Amino acid sequence: MAAMENQQQATWGGRFSEGPADLMLRFSESVSFDARLAPFDILVNKAHSAMLRHIGILTEEERDAIHRGLDQVAAKIERGEMEWDAKLEDVHMNIEQELTKLAPAAAKLHTARSRNDQVATDMRLFFKWACGQIDGALREVMAVLLKQADANRDVLIPGYTHLQRAQPVSVAHHLLACVEMFARDRRRFLQVREAANVCPLGSGAIAGTTIPIDREFTARELGFVDDAGHPKVTRNSMDAVADRDVFLEFASACALCGLHFSRVAEDMILWMSQEFRFADLPDAFCTGSSLMPQKKNPDAMELLRGKAARLQGNLQTLAVMVKGLPFTYNRDLQEDKPPVFDSFDQTLLSLQVLGQTLDGLKLRREVCARAVADPLLLATDLADWLVLEGVPFREAHHIVGRMVKLAEDSGRPIHEIPADEASRIHPALGGDWTGVFKLDQAMARRNGPGMPGPERIDAEIARWRGELSAASN
Ligand code: ARG
């Protein structure tokens, strides 16, 4: 059953004898999720009408009327007074119709363009903006990590492999590892921003236009320019309207960032557990149990793990949507927006939550000190000491293994095994090897590039601070 009244509403209604069914309207509308493109759509409309004036399709008065009208529409949207109409399908039609009420010249606005190149252009502007937003949030997380690394430079903890105690590290080294991950995310988002920086407008529906438009003019107006200010336009009209690579690249950068913040979250959950007790997270980002009065749960961190799964799902949605799609635009592609917007919203929100939670992270220094006092964390250092005494590493490894077993069997810490018993395992252990187990010295010896020695850590904190402040200029 089709509602006849819908027939007049559709801008493409000319060749139809009845309008779309109400069910079809509900099914096919996108304005419920693409209305957020309005600020970008208005920019694109302004640039396009300026270009149409430039090539003589619009008069100056018509262009100015359109620009004034667009400002009014933008203000109305900002005030929350715009009545988005699902019958008009999407953000583009809604804005155009609203504008036409204010400026009759808007009837000329859709000259030499299609919603296919229009939506591709809107989305590229969105991506450039969104990457900047996420970059800011990543910088804030990094700044908090640096602040905590700085405040906890002297706190040592066991580092883990296989979730078993391995070797001592500083909390700062651990937090700086997270800084490295997020720095890679920043670079990725900035690459996505660069990939988005090409203007598809003028590609039309598939094959451009017969009207002598000036694509470089529009690209320049919209800021699709290279470092030298030269306009960047897409090179093939079919690719330009079919291409969703930037969508996938953006969702992929979000998904990878999610993997990163979920790993940080998992470490915080472990640190807060009663089994570790290395740290406490701020009450403001934890919740209690409705049943067990003693509980304090790291829900924010758990949700970060959950959000990471959602980000993977969004990436998958986009990949499956594009797979095997015939050239060029197909309506399937309208479904590209919900996963992209969701990835943006959830990534940004997650990074804000991570930053604020980490800001309130409190290390329990005495618990950390007790955990890291385990001398077996320095068993490898003893093997290294033997190597420096001329013992081949494989042999040294075996010797220390026997020392560990002797310590365990006799219930003594390894560094308290008496000299005579040790030298029976290997003559080299007749020397003064117990100094190996002085933790401060053990850390100071790890001063090579990339290592957790205190001098290195100081230098790394200073280096990252410099990079972050340079980035914010
Ligand atoms: N709302 C549509 C989308 O988001 C705009 C493009 C519509 N193009 C078309 N030929 N129906 O993809």
C-alpha cells in the first residue's frame, strides 16, 4: 500500500505513478542517523554554490541568497528546531528542501552533482574532522600516562610473560609501553585523515557532468588541498562514488585502537584485583554490587574491553557490505554510516574514559615493593653474571636453573644459598654473585635503548613530553 501524498515529496517523483509505501519510507530513510552530517553538508552546499556562481550558472544574488539561507538552516539545526522528515529520506534532501523554502534559487543548487558524490564528500569532511577529534583524545590519554609514569618513576613491579612473574620493570616503563601503542594509533588516524583529503565532488552519480564545472575550485573551498595549498580531487568518477576505503581505514584504526585500550584496561583490572593489589582505580569510574556490599568493580575498564569487540564488529560490517558489490554506487552503501559513526563515538568516549580513569590511578607502593622483592625475578641477571664470568649462556641458564631448584627444595631465597653449596653447582659461583640481587643496581644496569633503567625512563618521559607539546602547537 503506497501513500499517494508521498509522491510529491520525492524529488525524483517525476517518473513514478505512485509514491513509496510508508513501510518503504521507514525502511529506506537515513536521516535518523545521517542528520549529524548537516554541518558538513552545509559546507559542501556553500562550496558548490560558490562554484556554480564562479562558472556562471548562478548569479551573485542567487549565490548570496543560497548562502544566507544555508546560514539560517544551520542556525535552525543548531537550535534543535529543524524538523527532519523521513519522507525526504536523508540529510541532503532535508537541507535542500528547507533551503528552497528560504531561497527559491536553491532549485538550481543540485546542478552538476548527485547525492552519490555529495555524500562521499560530506563523509570525507567528517573523517578529516573525526580524526582530529580522536587525535586530541589520544594526546590526552598519552599525557595522563606520562603524568602517572612521572609520578611513579621509582615504583617497581614484576613484569609478566604468560601472566607469570618474569623480570622487574618500573611502572613507568609499563605505562610508557602504552604510550607507544597510542602513539602508533595517532599516526594511523593522521594517515586516515590524509587519505580522506581528496575531493570527490563533481563525480556526479557515476560519470561526472556535461556542465563545465570547476572541481579544483570546490576542492580548494572545502580545504581538500595539499601542503602547498594545491587542490586534491579524485581521478576517476566511478571509483569516487564506489570507494569506501577511507570508511574501512577509519573503522580499522578505531578497531586497532580498541585492541590497544582493551589491553590497557585488562592490565588495570588485574592490578586492581585482590590477587595483585598493585593499584586502585578511582571510585568515580568503578561501580558496586547490588548484592555484595564489599564489592568495588572496575566496570569502566571492563566496558573498554567490551567496546573493543564492538569496534571489531563495525569494521567487519563495512568489509562485508563492500565485498562483491558491483560498481558503482548501490543503496547498500547507505549502511556505511551507522558503523562508522558508532566507531567514532565509542572510540572517542572510550579514550576519554580511559584517560580520566588513569588520571585517578593510585599505585600501592608497599604491595608493589613486596611483589618485586621476589629474588627469582633476577634469576636471568645471575645467568648474565655467569656469562660475564665466561660461562656460555646455555650452561649459565642450566646452572641458575639448578640454583632455583635448590632454593625451592630447601625453602630458602636463591640469594641466601651459601657460597659452598653454590660453588658445588658451578665453580664460578664461588665469586661474589649475590650483588646481582640488589634491585636498584639490577635496574640501573638496564640502561640500553628501550630498557627500563631509571636514566632511560627519565629520558623517555622527557622525549614524549617534548613530542606531545610539539604536537599541540
Ligand atoms: N542517503 C544516501 C546514502 O547515504 C545518499 C545517496 C543516495 N543516492 C542514491 N542514488 N539513492 O548513501
